[in-house]
Amino acid sequence: MSARCAICGKGPQVGFNVSHSLRHTKRRFMPNLQTVRVDAGNGTTVKIRVCTKCLKAGKVQRAAR
């Protein structure tokens, strides 16, 4: 599984941890992805990984259980 949102394509970003002494070490900022069951039409459901921004914005409708 890749760390990408299936809707907006948001993926990991890179940056630095900065300590109190201002030393910089590389780190990754991972998107907050949730596995969601979505209606795929004709009564079937599909699991996709979606970031929480897309869920909150209503870009994805969860499937009813």
C-alpha cells in the first residue's frame, strides 16, 4: 500500500527535526490516511485510503454497512 490519498494524491513530505541546539535531522511528514469503504456503484463497495481532509470536506461518501 502506498502512502497516498486516493482522492487528492497527497503523499509524504520531507523536512527536518530541529532540536533545541538547532541540529537538523531529516524526517517525513506522513498524511493522515484512513481506510474507508466507499460505494463503487451497482451495490458493491471498495476500500480506499483517503486523507482526513478529503473526508471532512465531503469529497468521499462512506458506504452504509
